Amino acid sequence: MLIQVLDVDYIMPNEKPVVRVFGKDKNGKVVCCFFEKLMPYFYVLGNNVENVVRGERNVARIEKVKRYLATEYRKDSIEVYKITLHNPAKTPELRDKLRNLGYEVFEADIPFKYRFMIDYDIRGMCWIDVENGNGIDTNTVYADKIVRANKIRSVDLDANAPLKYLAFDIECVSTKPGAVPNAKRDGIIMISIVFSEPFKGKKEMVLSTRYDASVEYFQSEEEMLREFVNILIEYDPDIITGYNVNNFDLPYVLERLRQNNIPALFGRCRDKYVVARKIANRYKINITGRIVVDSYELIKKDFSLKRYDLDFVCNALLGERKVPVRHSEIEKLWKGNSNDFKKLIRYSKMDSILALNLLFKLNLLDKYIALAKISGTLLQDILDSGETTRIENYLLREFSKKGYIIPCKPLERDVAKREAARKKELKGGYVLEPEKGLQESVIVLDFKSMYPSLIRTYNICPTTLLVSNEGIDCFQTPAKVRFVKPNIKEGIVPSILKTLMDERGKIKAEMKNEKDGAKLRELDAKQWALKIMANAFYGYFGYPRSRMYNLGIANSITSLGRETIKKTKALIEKEFGYKVVYGDTDSVMVRVDVQSLEEMKKIGDKLSSYISNMLPGIMELEFEKIFKRFLPLTKKRYAAWCFELKGDKWVDKIETKGIETVRRDWCDLVSETMMKIIEIILKEKNTTNAVEYFKNIVEKINKGEIPIQKFIITKTMTKTAESYDGIQPHAEVVKKIKKRNPAEAPGIGDRIAYVITKGTQMLSKRAEPPEYVVEHGLELDSQYYIENQLLPPLERIFSALNISKNELLGKGRQIQLLKFNNKNKKMVARIEDVEAFICKSCEKVYKIPPLNGTCECGGTIAFMTPKGSLDHVTLT
DNA sequence: GCTACTCGGGG
DNA sequence: GTGTACGAGTAGC
């Protein structure tokens, strides 16, 4: 029977571990597969381990085996002890005892379910073939089919079984006004549920402790919660979702179940309670056989937005809105008339619908399913944890396949040591000092998967790391670390990367011929996941909690990167005579002397094939895009008018890096003006127009011609208004609202919107709610908005063009000067002396000087005055 | 420019 | 559960 793996756990029925695999078959039937043949084990290096282990109750077996160590290159395997135990949960006891006696232990911290998955080649969301046999009593799980497996075989299958989704949302009212409800104290009043497949003929359901014809009505919270648990078991979803379910709804429900003495049993088994464990500051929730997906967390990972509240997110990504109800209104609606209550029902239902819509319409899960399949990690763990888990899972599989054993995770004190060393010793990528001023015709080239390619080219791996001084054929990196060449031994990490990169290449090729939208999305998710995986291996060597932490390896990779980029720059400048105007880690920006996109592409292709040929191994420089205009501010910060080839069409856009155009503490006016000015500079190549635009905005602000919405600043109130130490605008606003209209007062956690008005008091005291300003016809403090909001970010952009703050504000008008950079020479002239500008080579006349100070023909520009042209005018 | 701390979403 | 683990943005030096 074929099943797709959703979840794995184990139980101890007769003091022996039994693995349970929860999955679904092709028809969407729930299958649970029991497997009894695996016992926990780990490895020990050292002498006389038998003596230490003898008499330990948990030990089943001890044997000597041959393994390779995954720490450095060694020709031969070595002898280690493999200790097999009875009880996975008691493994740490023996592990720590051995450690304390000075033994080195390996793979002694692998969760048992993953030991099983690694040894039997079973991966999260992948398919397995199981055969029914006989075995233990399996009366512990809810499943359509139960299999006692004798044999489990992994199967290569791309399809996905149909999954059942359930989204829910709870409503509750705080007994403490203004505060977020507390589950220890405040009950749940309503639960809305949405089903992906109709349940009892319904797609939606609302449970409540107040009656309405449209809800399932309950006398008490306890009855409502019991029914909620029943629905979860009966509907039997694979995926449970909601907005912020991980950190609000689910922990809240679990606490209310506890308060009402209802067992939290709604997984696919009768023997494991649903638990929420707090790790760092978030909850990790385990529901046996099911997967919890928090739309909020996925959105935050996948999209860069100014805010992440459900209404903002849905509006921005789906064009859908919540039912507008403010938190402070919920209690009023709950206690209000029948229409009020109906509104609350709609509100609650809508929140569940939106949470599910986000998941479905944006296909949020595709990428994570692809990551699970590739790395072998369970989907739940892909969602709850980061890069490390995925990399380790992959490494453990590949290393153990080849007879290697892997170190345990480091102890906390070692992590601290590593963190300190890493900070001092790990060097990153190389960033070129950008050439100042607006550039024209810049080709962007970058190295295809630079770090993975370097790892492959130089055979970088713990298994090839050469420590001894024997005369073995090896590479030495600029970090002075050596790796044996592939003919001696091919590294495991390089071979993993080859697999990932080749596979990605195949998928990209497949995508070119694929017309079916759904299939295309799936392939795209897969190629994305392959890229993410390949790029994460480098980081793992420099990560202080890594099992394969090695600064020498990490530094080898970055040092080769720096060497490569420097070599590339030198070659391009020397062999082709083009100027490399900027570059960062794996990219170079090359200024050329042609205008047409096609010509530039040709040069780009020529450069990339030349460089790719000159560099060793699989290093490949690729033509990426064209910056028709390029304005660098500093390292890591620039704006560009970018042209990219999509199919056979050039698509243009304004690209900014490191220049924040949206920040939550800026009003919309700032973001919009910034974008507009960047666009004028880049597209019109005209600073005068950009300055004019700015002056025009200033004038409009002064005349009050810009709508107040553009001036609104928002800040979250994190504690009560009174408890702020300093005087802060948003806290002052809340104090004012409290005085004027106590019922409207926002509470902790609310976002406070305000504008700054004119007056003589200190700034914070002049903050007012926008509605109040409109009602009372107050005047905004235009000075503040110009000087403190608009100017700081714009100054940084204009200063890259040698335009000062005074010029922007028109203060330098008395002696208006013309300035521009002319091939490194700053030129200044009095404005009335200058009629136009002229190229000294081709004599082309400009009304406005080219921003980079160079004529199209490459010639130098000079001022043209009534007396003739002159290079330089000095003012006295 | 760096490092330390704070806060997110939810009602 | 043989695993203890965020990350961006801002304030403060």
C-alpha cells in the first residue's frame, strides 16, 4: 500500500519502541502504519566501553563496528562501539554518563522518529510502500486503515494525496479593559470554523455561547469546547490553520480546555495529549498525525510588508478585507442587540475564511512541502524550525549511507566559545567601493550559486579536510586550509551539492515545456527549495550550533569567494578595458560604452563566457541584468533603473537595495516622495527636475494641499500610556483620547495613529489623532514634516549627486552655484555666467549637464559662457 | 558603526 | 522528546 508521510511518532506499549507513521493514501484515506523492528542506538569512541556499559538496564546490545569519522580526511575507517538500547527516552542518561567519563559519543541526540526515518530512507511528505503483516495491538489511533508493517520501502512519486484543511478563529473578551484577554481568566465566547471539504453539509460553522439562529448554540463554554474537540476528531483534518494560531488561538484553547477539565485529545490517537511547549518566545504545538500551519507565520516569512495584521495583509495580497470591528468593540457587539451580535458572527467567520484564503490563494504551503520532500524533514518541523534542521536531516542521511558517523550538537558552553571565535575570525564576502555619481549603461553579472560552486570546485567537505602533513594531492585555499582532491576522495558535501544543482537544472528545463499551471507551480516550488537547500550548506559550517562547525571550512569558502571576485574584476578591467563600478560578494557591475540593451547583453555574454573559462572548476559567471542608470549611495546601498530579459522581452523596473523606501515609522508622504524622486533621477536623468519636484512637494505641504492621510505616523503602544519613561508622541495621544473620550481609548498593543500639529509646545505634546485634527481644523506642522520626515532620507540620495540640503531648500539662491563632477574634478561656476554646457570632444551642447559629467561620446564637459567655454570658474 | 533590547500577531 | 531553536528594527553608546 502506498502512503504519503504526514507525521511520525513512537509509543512504548511493551517497553519496546513501536514507530507509528501517519499518512494518507491516494484517495485521501487516513493510514497509520506500525513498525516494531527498530531499536535506538548511538556510537562511542574509546576503550573499555563494555566495562562502563555492563549492567546498564537500558542497554540491549554492544558491538564493535567500523565507521568513518565526519571530522577530517582519513583513509581508513576506525573501530567504534555501537550501543543499542531499549528505550529512546532514556538514551540521554547513558549518553551523559559516557560523556562525563571522557568518552566521545556520536549520533546520540537524534530523535527516535528521525533515526527511523533516516535508517529506512523515509522523508516527510514523500511516499512509502508498506505491506501488512502481523504484530501488536494497534487500538490507539484514529485511522481509516491500519497496517502492521514488516517491510517499508520508500517510493519515488511526485503526486500529493488530497489533504483536508480546517481553519478556525476564537473570540474572547478581556475582563481587564484594554488588555489582551488572558486564557487563565477570560473564557472563549465564540469559535468560527471553516472546512475545505463540507462537514455535515456545511463549509462553515460558528459555535457560540450566545444564541442566534445562525450559530451552534451552547449553554456553557465547557459544552462548546467539548463540541469543538468532537468536530476536530470527526472532521479529521490533516492541516489545522488560522491567523496566529500558533501563538494565540491554540495555546488559548488548550488553556481553556485545562480550566474546564477537558482532556486535550484531538490528534489522530487516543494516547497523546496535544501540548504547546514554549520555546524561546513562541509556542510549538504538537498534534499527533496532523500539521498546524499558521498563515501569519508563513506570510511573515514569504512577504515583505509594512505590517502583518490580518486586515492589512489580506488587503495587500488578496484585495480582501476583514469585517471592520475594533478590538474594543467586540464586547459591545457581544452584549449588544441581535444585529450587533450578527456582526460579531460575520467578523469571526470572516477571519477564518481569510486565514484559509491566504493559504490557498497564495499557495503558501507548496514551498514548504518541497523543502520537506528534499530534506526528508517532517512538514511540521519544516514549518516550526529553520535551516539547520533541514540541513542536518539531509547530512545525516547521506553521511550514514556512506558509513560515516556524525558528532552530536555542541554543549551550550561550546556554543558560547564558538560564537566568540566566529565573530572575530569569520570573514564575509568582498564588497567593492562603488564609484560615486550616477552611472550609465552598467551590466550586472553574477556567479551562479557561488558558494555551492566553490565547495564543489575545491572539493570542500569535512571528509576531505587534510590535517596531517603527508604528501597528498590537495587544494590549499587562501584561508590556508587544505582539502584533498577528488581523485583521492570525493567529498560528501560536494556530491550532495552536485545532486541538488543537477536536479534543479532538470526541473528548470522541465518548466520551459510545462503549460499546466498547477504543475508549473509545483515545479517552481521544487526548484526554489533545491536552491535554498544548496545555498544553506555553506552557512552550516559557520553556524555555532552545527554538528560540523569548522571556521577553517567556512573561511575557506568566503576567502575563495573574495579571491574569485577580485580576479574577475581585474580580468574585466585589464582584458576588456571596461570599468567595474561596483560589486558585492558574488556580483560585478560593469560600465560599458554602448547604449542599446541588445549590445550590452552581447558584451555581458562575452564577458561571462570569458571569465567562466578562465576560472577553475564549475565556476560560472552569468549575465544577470542591465542597469540603464545606476546610482550608488554607499556600499550595499543603491538605486537603479533595471532591465531584465524575461523570455525574449526586456522588462524594466526601479530597483533599490538598502534604501528603505517603506518604514513603519515613516508616513506615506515620505515613501511616495522618495520613490518618485528616485524615479525622476533615474529615468529622466535630470537632477533639476528632481529638485523641482521636491520643492513643489514642500510648497504643497506649506499650502496645506496634501491630504492628511499622507502625514499619519503609526506606533504601537507597548505598555500603558502612563508608564512610558520619556515623553512619546503616541503615548501623549492616548492620554488625550482618554481625557476627551474615555470609551474610545486604545489599549496596550494597539497601533496608534497620529499627526504632528503646529504649536509652541514640545513635539510629543503636539501629536494629535488625525480625526481630531480634521474636526477642529488644526494646522499641521509643515516644518516638522519637511525637516524631520522628508529631508533625512532624501538628503542621502541627493548628496550622492552633490546636491546639498541648502540647495534643496532653496537657501543658496543668493549666490546660485552650478556644480557638477567632471571626471573626478569638481566644477563650480556662478549661474549667471553660464549659458550651457559643451562637450570638449564632440562639441555637443547640453542645456542640463549629464549627471556623470561625461558626454555620451565619453568626452569631458565644460561650461559654456558668453565669453567662450571654460573649465573652471572660481568665485571670489 | 557597532552592540543590546524590544517587539511582533492575536482579543 | 535521543533536538531548547527567531529576526527585524530601533535605541543607545
